[in-house]
Amino acid sequence: MNIKVCVGSSCHLKGSYDVIQALKDVLKKYDVEDLVELQASFCLGHCAKGVNVKTDGIAPEKAEKSYTALTDGTLLLHNVTKDNAEEVFVREIYPLIEI
Ligand code: FES
């Protein structure tokens, strides 16, 4: 699975590099570093809802306003911060990882 953290100018100002570090720590904590590739991305087109994090899959039964299901079948998580990165990971990303 791939996780792409937006490092466009708006998300950068909202702390995307802190989010990347927080997600690195979370991937290590949950021992899924080998299963998830963490990448930086250019602007994902939802700047007002940054920091945005794009994943490979959709979890349709999950929270309503915390993500956008994109037309390419991916999931765009909104308002991710270093402080809620673990919560977002556990709620939205971890269930999608094929262990
Ligand atoms: S800068 Fe992150 S979505 Fe535009």
C-alpha cells in the first residue's frame, strides 16, 4: 500500500513534514513499515482541507467528512496533523493494509 502526504505549499505550511514524521513513527509502532510505502506528493487539489493524505483504498463505511473518495478509487484523508496522525492511521489506513 502507498500513502502519499501532500507537501504542496498550503499543506507544507500546515505541517506536512511533521505529519510525515508522525506517520513514519506510527508505521514503525504498528510494525507495518515493510507493507506501506510512505511518499511525499505535490498538491492533491484539496488545499483548504490540508494536510491531505492519499491512500490506495477506500473504506466506504468509515467517517463521512474526514475523507474524499476520489474517482480513481483512492481515499483522500483531510485535516491530518502530527497530533491526530495515529488516530487517522488506526481508523482509516490500518484496516486497508493487507497483512
Ligand atoms: S497543497 Fe496540499 S492539497 Fe493543495
